[in-house]
Amino acid sequence: MTATVEDSVRPATGHAVRLAGVHKSFGQGRRTLAALAGVDLDVAPGEFVCLLGASGCGKTTLLNLIAGLDRPSAGTIELNSSRPAVMFQEAALMPWLTAAANVELPLRLAGVPRAARKSRTGELLELVRLDGAGRKRPHELSGGMRQRVALARALASALHTSDEAASRPSLLLMDEPFSALDAITRDVLQGELLRVWRTTGTAVVFVTHDVREAVRLGQRVVLLSSRPGRVVQQWPVGGLSAPEERALTETINQRLREVISSHAAA
């Protein structure tokens, strides 16, 4: 079954995004590669969900489908959010623009009046604790600071809504945004992300291969099988004590090893 424009993305209620029986294949004939096979997943408004799995299991493919950057081969993706914003592994800032201008860009493209977008940009830079760095260009910023700018830019896109979409929840898609950073900077930015998420109330789908990161950040961890990816297990992880967090991290690590081993033995 081939997904059409009408049946692959349609309005829905009660969730920010819902995936039902989502398949994705690349290529044709004998060269067909199945990346995803029958993924079912609901993300509630304001929920922080971490997608976890081995390299090549289809995590990024799934994120691209939710973002509308690609189409599912079959199944449905129901969006009940403003247009999803995406944050990648690399900050991908425009090097000729200042930090403030990079954050302002999606608002400018959306036709937001100049005074309103300047005000919103200032608020977002303050939210990510870069209110004094707006005039700096990307090469003048550290890696962690560049990712903060990228986060502010994604929030500018996710939290900006037209009158038509004003009642819809916002949705932020994050593809291993801290993986290229050193351990200390990554730890700091994880804490900052949680603060920003609690402040904004946006739904987050966060892709990672780091179990500790998933347990620390998410309210729910979703484990995908090795390729073709499908949901094999889920865990609620919000509000755990430190000992509970450590124990669950080990449980999920063990389950991940089992998934990888079963794929290797197949």
C-alpha cells in the first residue's frame, strides 16, 4: 500500500503526533531496503519522548517522516501540532548571520512583522541563556553556544503559530543534537533542554543512541528494533530517583544488547 498526501498526514486530536503502521522502504526491486516496518507511536501534547536504538535502526528516518521531509511508504502520520521544527546533530547556522539573525530567520520567512520578530528573538535568546550573544556570528561561539542558538531557532519555528494553528500544540524534533559535544557541555545542555522544555510545554521527540541520555531526558523511552525498525518496548522514565534511574538504565541497556544480538544472529 502506498501512502498518499491525504492519508499519510491528516489533522487529529488528543495527541501532537500519531503514527500507525508506518513503513518506509528505499529503492526498488531487489535493491529495496526496508528501513521501518509497522511503527505505531503516539506522542501527547507536551510529552518528551526519546527514541532509542542501534545505529541504522531507522530513528532518523522516522524523525524525517514526522517532519514531513519524506513520505512513508505505507501507514499514516497524523499531526495535531504546528509545523514541526527540527534540530540536527550539527547546529547548521548561517555563518554570515549573527546569532540573533539566525534565530529570527524562521520568523522572517513566516512573515512575522519586524518589531514582533525582534522581540520574540530576544525572548528566545534569553530563554537559552544567550541574551548577551545576539550580535556574535557562529564562528565566534563555542560548540555548545551554537547548539543553544540552534535550539532557539527551532523554538522560534515550533512556537510560532498562525491564527489557524494557534490552538495546536507545538512539536520539536531533535536528532542527536548533543552527540558531537564533549561530555561536560553535553551534560550542561541536557539540563538546559529540560528547563526550556518545562518552560515552553512543547512536545519533544528526541533521537539518541545513548541510554543514559534517554533516561535522563525523557518521560518515556521507546526502543526500536534493528533494521527494519519497529517499536519493541517502551518504558515510562519521568520522575525517577537516582537509584531507580541507574537501575532502569541498566535494564534498557540489557534489552538494547538483546535486540542488537538477535539482529546479528539473524
